[in-house]
Amino acid sequence: MYLKSLGLEHFRCYDRLDIDFGPGLHILVGGNAGGKTSILEAIYLLASTKSHRTAQDRQLIQWEHDWARAGGQFETGAAGSVSLRVTLRNGKSATNTDGPAKIVEVNSVPRRRFSDIIGQAAVVLFGPDDLSLIKGSPRVRRRFLNAGISQVRSAYVDDLMRHRRALRQRNECLKRHASERSQAEILCAWDSQLVESAASVSQAREEFVQDLGRHVRTIHQALSADQEEIEIAYDSDLGKAVGRSEKRDMMRELLERSFDRDVALGRTSRGPHRDEIDVTIGGQSVRSFGSQGQQRTAALALTLAQAQVIEEWRREAPILLLDDCLSELDEARARKVLELTQSVQQVIVTTASWDRLLEEYSSGARVFDVSHGTVQERGADAG
């Protein structure tokens, strides 16, 4: 899988940009705030309908404009050529009252559900902020799981949305239940939906983490020169249940046992919304006891392992985006990262500084100079 072309209009610092890509290694070179990361952000948006940098879509729209658009032509092994486009508009709409309207299109056909575009192209991104994958809250690691699974299992997106809706509605009922006992019957209706969706979400996450663990151990050994052994584990309220049927039974039991507590809290206290990934080196938590170097290496290993699991499940490698992360590593680890990406059909790397390592790998790469809304390919007349 690879991105063949990318087009941007009024997106971040780009008034208009058209780039032709292709298979292989691509290096985007330029100073900070020059627009390199915005290109990766647009590619990630097309694959996931979301930015990896902000939850506010309006921030993607260029200043003094009321709309932005990103479009890409992807070549995939399963579906052939696929055209994806996301249009963002400022102002209120019937479906989005808090921000810009978002329109997603697949092969020029508008889609009502965002889940129809997610998974059409698979993208894995690692950037400077991804140290939060280790140091951040459990929500960051749940988001990591969601991003990986949703690109390979379309049903997971629907299961996740149903779970979030049932959880939100159940919590609303819980807040009212203390004074309105009649809400109990309504609560039971949401319990049923929550049980079903929770079992599906938990099962998918468990399977993903199992495969992730196998790959992350091998990758981390390579990155750490066999000096350290990493382990990851799926920490879930439903983790001891085997299969969807047992997970449904356990979730139902957990809701019944925690009912009085949930009423007192006004929220649901058990379920996949509390899931966590435990990451340890030598039996100790990397989050609590790891050095910053260990944390960065662990986060990078998790991301590269995610790419390999996606490749296994989809039977084709995702596009790999590395945002200014090589400069944070010593040369040996940076070299190993580039070696580990050899099986990926397309890798796009950003960097603020050109060093000996990139010079070594640039002979087989396409290099683009990026500066304040302009992109010029080296050796080309226009970019």
C-alpha cells in the first residue's frame, strides 16, 4: 500500500499543494513550523478522519478561510486504486454543532458514516509527542489500540461507537437514578447494549495486544541491542474471560455487582472504557521506572509493532509516517529503525536536520524541501 498523490487546499499553512508520491522512502526536510508535520497530518486524516495533533478540526483550516480539503489517491493490494477526500467547513451544521462540518468521500462518493472511510487506507504514525504512549494516561493507550484495530476490522468501529453511546446513555441514567427509581428499567435496556458491545470491543483488543506483544518483543530487542526484554499485557476488567460469550457473562455480572456503587458515583465504573496496556522492562513498569530513553524506545517499538500487526491482519503493510523522530535517537537506533522499515512499501520521514545517516539512505529515496507552505522535490523543476 502506498500514497500515490496528495492534494491540499487551505489546509494548515498550505493554500494549495499537490504532491506526487510513490513506493519507497520519502524524506521531507525543513525547519520547524515549516509545514512538514502538516503533510503527515493530512495523510493521517485521510486514513482515520482525525488529526493526530488536535481534536479541533477548525485548527486544520487555514487562517481567514472557512473551509479546508485534503485528498489522496492510494494504491492498495486488496481494493486497487482508492481515492479518499475529507472536507472541513467552519460553522454549525445539522450533524456537528460544536465545530466545522466534516464531509468524507470514497472514490468521489460522499459517505454518511465516517466508518466507511476508516480502513480504506492504513497509516501508522510516530511523532515527537508519542512518548505519551508510555508516559500518558490509559486513554492514550486505548486510543492507540482503537487506531490500530479500526484500520483492519471495520466492525470494530461500529462496536466502539455502540459501546460509547450505550456507556454515555447509561451514565446519564445513573445520574438521575438516585432520585428517580423509574430510571432502572431504562438502565437495564442500556445494560444489554453495553454488555454486547463491551464483549466485542474487549475481544478485539485482547487479540490485537496478543499479536502486538509477539512483535514488540522482537523489535525492542533489535532497538536495544538485546540488552532489555519488554513485555506488554492487556489489563482489562474482562481480561480473565475467554471468548465473547464469557466476556458478555462477566460484563453483565460486573454491572450487577457494581450497581449501587455506580449509582453513587453517577457513572459506570467497570468495563472496556477502563482498559489499559501494561508495559514492563525487566518486570518493572516503564511508565513509572523507565528512563526517558527506555520510554522513547518502548513507544517506538510499540508503533513499529502496530504496523506489523496491521500488515499481518490486512495482508499488506500500512504506510509508515515518522515525524522528526530519528533525531531523538542515537545513530545505532535510528539506523535500526530504518532497517526495520524495509518491508514497508512506503515510508515518509520528516527531519529538521540533514545528517550522515539520511545522506546514506537518500540514494534510494525521494527528498523534498519543505518551507512555509511550499514543497520542492530535489532534482525536480517543481514541487
